Amino acid sequence: MEKAPETAEPQLLLPAAAGAWRLCDAAANRAAEAIRVLEDVARFVLDDGHLTGLAKALRHDLAAVLAGPAFAERRALRDTPGDVGTAIAAEAALPRRDAGDLVAANAARAAQALRSLQEVALILAPGEAARFEQLRYRLYTLEKAAMTAALARERLGGVSLCVLVDGRRDAAECERLVERLFEVGVRMIQLRDKQLTTPELVDRARRTVAIARRRAAIVVVNDRADVAAAVGAAGVHVGAEDLSVEMARSVVGPAALVGRTAHTLDEARAAVPAGADYVGIGPCFPSATKSFSAFAPAGFLAEVAREISLPAFAIGGITLERLDDLVALGLRRVAVASAITAAADPAAAAAAFIERLARIPPAVP
């Protein structure tokens, strides 16, 4: 007589497995909430369309992973009333004073939650663990870009004019020009001279930085991150043919400003995750100091103003008469060379720019 087939016993969920699913659910909720805060900060506080898009894509990709069949059971075991952690309050939460604080606190929360998801996935769905790891790496890039944007906006908040100064005929003349520019209210100077020898450039830069420190002003050196670091300048400005933003940062250090020239929207977008503190966009118009084969389309300038929250300085042939055209595109900052330095009275020309820029109404989000 044949033996009757055994009836399969119902599978019981072990307590450890139930706890793993609860962990997964809680970490998923924390990660999604924190990433949503980062998205909202980028959208409403930083007014940055590019960062908003990066955060939104990260949030949606996390949701897609969690909505898959591998994690279909996570909500079934949710037990908020029975969660022992709901009654435990943090002794010292991170402060929330500005956009940077919001980014730091929520990026930390999201990273920790994604790490928990990665670890518990090794128990529940090992094949999915690597996806949480990749999301965490994307979060790190988003955090860096958002923190840089928030800090750069604060640091350059009162700077609407950057004057590009060459080495002049000698060091004494360069010093006199810089002194006069700072006296009339210029807050930022870029030292740019490709004709000087390195020792001459270092000497001019050292003198300019010494003057700037007495007036709490900013000096960046064009191209030469080594010179900027050597003289203690506030930072360096690099173009497409120079060091990358990341390499320049490795030379001048984490606290220095790194500016990046952008000729296209893609270059401006790339400067954000690279860690640039500001962008110079153009060339806008024919220039007396540099020849260009093409000029920045108005649509590109307007798109940068609308999408990128990094401080953006229009550059190339900027004159007082052309400011209204740039303002109409949404730009509020300019980098000016010959219209000031080649004027009969450079200080008076700079003062005119400052006065005109001060009358521009703030941008409406």
C-alpha cells in the first residue's frame, strides 16, 4: 500500500525574519523622507532645478526598488505602536539654522537609512543589496553639491561684481589699482595675467591678497591653483583648458573658492556635482581683452540663471550699457575687465557698476 504524500506544513515566519522586515520598512521610510527633504530644499530654498532633478530621480529610483517583488512583504509587519524606538528621543539633534544645516542633517539621515537597507537586504533579498549601495553613492554626490551651493550662496551673497585685473605695468601700479577698487566697494577681484612670469604673478598675487585681507574682500587667481595656494588667496578660477574643479580643489583645499568657466548648459550642470563654488558663464559679448569665435546664446544664459543655484557671473565684454540685457535674462552678477580697468578712472567705473547692480531687484523664485 502506497504511503500517502505528506502534507506540507505551513511556513512560519521566524521572529528574526519578522524583525528584519520591520527594520527594512523603517529604514525605507527614513530614507524616502530624508531624500524628500533634500529635494524640497533644492527646489524651494536653493531654487536649483538641476539639484531638484537629481534628488527627485534618487527618490523615485529608491521607490522603484522598494516597490519590487523582493520587498513586497515589508509593510505587512509594520508595528509602529510596538516599536521600542519611538519613545527614545535624541539627546542632541543637529541644529537647523539654514539651508546647509537642513542638507547636512537629512543627507546624514538618508545615508544611514540606505546603509541599513543595504545590510538587511543581505538577509531578505541579497540580489538587491548592491542597488541600495549605488543609491547611497548617488546621495553622497547630491549632498556634496547641495552643501557647496548653500555655502557658496552665503559666502558670495553680497558679491555682484568681480573685477578682472591684470598685473599692470609694474607691481606698484597694480597695488594702486587694487586699493582704489576696494575703496569704492569692489568685494571680489580675479587676478588674471598670462604674460607675467611665475615669480611676477606670485608677487602681484601676494600684494593683492594682503590688501584684500585688510578690507575683508575676496581675491581669486585665474588658472593657477598653485599660486593661489602659495599666497593664501581666497580661491582659484579654472576654465575648460585648465585643471578640473576636483584637481584644483585638491591644490587649494576644501575651504577655498573654486570657480569654473562654463560655455554650455552641460558644463554648468557638471560644475555643480564637481564641487564648484561659482560659475563664470559666457562669453556674452565681444571683448577688448580676449577674442572669441562664438558667443553664449541668450537661451543658455537664461537657463543657467533659472536652473543653477551656484552664483553665476556673466563674463565677456560686459559694459554698463549691456547690464540691462543680462538682467532681463535673470543674471545678477557680472565679471568685468576692460570696461573698468581700461577706463580713464577705473574706480569711478567700478563704482558705477556697483551702483547700477545695487538697483537690480532680487530674483523672484
